[in-house]
Amino acid sequence: MNSAELINLVSHRYYNPVVDAIRDRVFLELSTMVKVLNSATTRSPFTDIFSTLNKLLDDAAFLLNTGAINPFINVRTSPDQAKVPVTDTTLRIGVYPVAANPLHWAHLLIGLSALTMFNLDSVIYIIAGNDPRKPALISPQTRHRMGKKVLALFAPFFKYSPIALDNDLDGEANIFKILALNPQQKIDAHYIVGADHYQRINPATGALDTIQKLEDNIKNK
């Protein structure tokens, strides 16, 4: 193999038409944001977002090309969705509950980071409904409508779930609702949460927090 063939092989490790389409859609959104804000792509935070996105999408393309992940998996994210065929494969799913008030670039980069770091087939974003802990949220209907459109830019890697739209259940409960929608399917579920919830007890309120809630729900279910 000569040097030209080697360079060509390396450059195509990270090319995938699905990922390329995502890249085009997302970069168009970023470019439009830059124009609306009368800024420049060479200024922070846009340089950081562009470079991080490029790296994560390259990683996702490599995983997809090598068969390490399969974002085209069938998984139910809503009780209104028709039942999907069960496969012998264990699906690797990220479950990311967010208020999405609104979704921002950090939410999206975290989802891609988790997907590439843990070889996840897909990340399901569960947008919260009413959250008594956050009384200043805009209406659930508005947040869900906006969030669904944003997540579609990253399809098929990201999936939207409406299961929290009409309730005030927290993410630690809603991950089990996702699993209950797919009772026969083997799923390796990964719970994605902000660092401010990586604890058993909330030091400010004394209430149970993510780790303890998940453990208690596992015992109960």
C-alpha cells in the first residue's frame, strides 16, 4: 500500500453518509446562530463547539463504520408508539432526562460524548414535564416541541421521548418507564445526569438524590 492509498484509507475511517448529513444540518444551525448574533465562527464559544462537534461526529462515524454501534435500532420511547420487534442483541441505550428550558449545546455535546465514550447505540432524551423543583420553566408543550425539533438534527443517534410530558416524575423514575415499554428486549441502559446530581443525598435539601433514587427504584422494580 503506497502513501496515497494509506492517506485515503485513514480519511475514510471517519466518513459516513449518515454522520455527514448530521454534520451538515448541525453546522447550518451553528452558522445561522453566528449570523443572528452578529458574531464570527472564529470567536468563542463557536470555535469550541465546532471543534468538539467535529471530533465527536468523527468518533461516531468510526463506531458506526466498524459496527460497534447501531443507531438504527428499534426501541419504544412512548406508549403511543407501536410495538417493535425484539432482537437477540442487547441494545446499549443512553437515557438522558433534561428540563430542556431550552436544550443547549452542552446538552447535545454531552449526549454525543456519552454515545462515543460508552459505545451507545442511541441516546434517548426524556424532556421533563412539570418540575416542582423548577417553577420558572416555560410550558412543557413548548419545551417538548422545541426539543423534538432540535433532537431531530442528530437523528438517528438521538431519540426524543414524550413520556414525561404530562407528569412531574423525575428522570430516575422515567428511565424505568422506558424499560417497561420494551419488556422483552435486552437493554444495557446508561443513565446520564449532570454532576450536580452525582450524589445520594442533596446537601442543600437533605432529600434523596440520583444514586439513591436509582438504587431504590431497582430494588422496587
